[in-house]
Amino acid sequence: MTAGVPEPHERDNEARHDVTDELLDLEERHSLTRVAGMSTELQDESEVEYRQLRLERVVLVSVWTTGTQADADNAMQELRALAETAGSQVLEGLVQRRSRPDAATYIGEGKVTELREAVVATGADTVIADGELSPAQLRNLEDRVGVKVVDRTALILDIFAQHAKSTEGKTQVELAQLNYMKQRLRGWGESLSRQVGGRAASGVGIGGRGPGETKLETDRRRINTRIATLRKKLRAMDASRALQREERVRHRIPSVALVGYTNAGKSSLLNRLTGAGVLVEDALFATLDPTTRRCRTTDGRVYTLTDTVGFVRHLPTDLVAAFRSTLEESVRADLLLHVVDGSDPDPEGQITAVHEVLRDIGAGERPEQIVVNKVDLASSQSLLELRHNHPDAVFVSAVTGEGLEELRTRTESRLPTPQTSVDVVVPWDRGDLVDKVHRFGEISQDEYLAEGTHLVARVYPDLAGELKPYERA
């Protein structure tokens, strides 16, 4: 409780206990690093504001513009899950019904007062808004509420910063953070005014004339320089990733990508299907770095299975742009396994949100197989509706193993197949070619003859060219 605020009555204590009893245990998150370089505390009035997320005790606020009451409740529950994943304790949530967010304060004038009262009553130190706030909205809300205000974009960036492990992931997150901050730089006082000469300078005279440069402009230039450096660094990483991708394409290795909403169970499915040993955590955005594993079909063909970053409603544009190279695994995949959390209160909303992101990154037309996961936790009514809306979906549980064999069979049946037929006798000293046919082709007949291995198969054109000298007469 903040100083000067009286002790709450007994009924207020009971209400608070009702809220805190529902909160998740976040002790393991306390050791995670917060986003550096975004602090709202100003060292002096000439400093530019950078916001540092040290989320502890927060109040959530949302503007409900469209949809049903259930949609608004689900959106607030998702914001709460995001806040808890970032390491904060959610104390209260406020929702306002409006046709559009208020241009000045995001919420209406009356709700600002109510929000201020909730902050004082709960002793919260942060307000999280379920939307991307303009610099003016951020400043106005903070001035009136008296505590730090964070929007949904900054919250997601904070979570990504906590979970990024690889050099590429950290670089992508930093790039997104800088693009976000660049639009929200602001300064205070006459120390930030542009220097000018002559009468416009109010007679400052010699030494005070000239174009000068504000602190704001200096920081913006430094951020732009850092952004250029990060983009150059990412381009070098893209070249390495492209080389690996070209190698797979050259060998005609089919690729499958696991896509879907965050925390839908993609990493768990990858582990069950391949034994990959990828980190599995009941948290949003636990996976940021893509993991690719080689798999084999029942007839011996090789394909790759990639676990990708999860999506969420209203994923920040800067984040999608920064992670575009990582998301290219989805764009170029031969098949998308769209994993849906069957136990979520709004699985159809998840499906719609994922389709929107896939369209944004250019993967909207890729072949897709919907996989409804967590059937062991889903209600029978929810599963019934999903079966009706998506009759071709596969229903699985990565925990119990239910439906995994059907998923493997369905995945293999939808992989691209080689179309060039060959009938060859490969000499014994060209075992490498026989191995390629087994890995990348479909064999309908093989036998061992005195002169070599007789193969009747379908292969890709480049491998057919290598086998041409050994065609059977």
C-alpha cells in the first residue's frame, strides 16, 4: 500500500484475497532479465524517456469496441496471461465499452478517474493497456494516473526479450524494441528546444546562432544508427539460413512447419514426433528460436519438421518485421501443421488470429493441416464444435499420445512426392545413389542382382538425371 493511503476495510481485504488466490506462481520468473533501456524514470529533464518494464503489481485496462462480452472477457484473460508471463502480479482489470479508443487517454475521462482510484486502492505501480498507445496517450495517462503505463506492444516485447536465447533471437528482439522506441522519444523543457539565430533566438546573439541539434534528435540518430547495424547483422544471419534452406531444396527434402497460437503445444508435439528435446513450458512465447529436426516417413523418405514462434492476437507489426527471416520457414514450408489449443476458451479466435499473421507474412496460401491439441483438457462441447467446423482436422494430445499416429499418417500423405519414374540397375560401387533413392524417392521394387541393385522407383528430376546412365535396357 502506498504512503498516505488508509488501511482498507475488512471487506476490501477479502476481495483482494479472492483475486490473488487465482494468480499463478511466478517465482521462477523473478530471476529473468527485464528489458533494458526503456525506463520512465528520468535522470534529468533533458533526458529522453526510455521505458524499462519492471512489472510487479499491475492493473489491466482494455477498451471493448467490437464482439461479444465473451470476446471481451477472453481478451482480458489473454492480457492477464501476458502480464503474468512477463513476471507481474495482476491486481485488477477494467474494461470500457466504446465505439473507438479515446484519442487523448485511450479510455474515457470517467474511466481515467476510476483507473486512478483502482491504482491507489490496490497499491499498483503499473498500468497495462490492451492496445498500442500513441506517445500522447501514454503521456496523458501517466500524468493523470500517476504511475507507469505500458501498452500491449511493450509488454510483448518484454516477454520476447526474456525468452530470446540465440544471437539471432536477441538481435531480432532488439531491432523490434528500437523501432518501437524511436516513435516514442520525447523530451522536456527548453533544454530540448532547437537552437536558432537572430531575432528568432530572442537575442541570444553570438554563440547561440546556428542550426544546432536537440537531445531528441541526437537520440533518434543514435537509434537509427543502431537499427542499421542490427539489420546488417540480421542480413548476414539470413544468408546462412538461406544456404541451409538451399541445401534442403537441392536435395528435394520436403519441409513441414508447426505454426499456431502461442502456448498451443507446438514444442510438445515436436518432441513427441521427433524426440527433439525442445524446452516445453506452460508460458506464452516460450519458443522464439526455430528448431528443425529431420524425420522419416514409414517408407523411409526424409522430411524436416520445424517448430516456429507462436502467434498472438494483434502481434506487433515491428515484431513481425523483425522476425520475418525466422518466419520464412513457414512461408517456404510444403505443409503447415496449424496447432490449435482445444482447451482454450476461444479456439476459433486463435485460428483466425493465426490466419491473419500467416497472410501478413505471405504464407496464407500454403497447404495447411489443422491439428487440435490438448484434447485431454478440452471440453466435449468445444471438441464437438471444432469437429463440426473443421471436419478434416486431426485431434491429438501431446501429453497422452492420443491421435499421434493419425497425425503422422496424415502428414506423410500430404507431403509432396517425386514424379519421375526410373528403372535402373545401380552398380555396387555406387551405393551413394542407392542411399539417395531410399531417402528422397519412393521405391516400388528393389532386388539384388549380380551386377548391382535393381530399383524401380519415383524420384525427383535431378536425382533421375544422376541415375540415367544406369537405366535398365
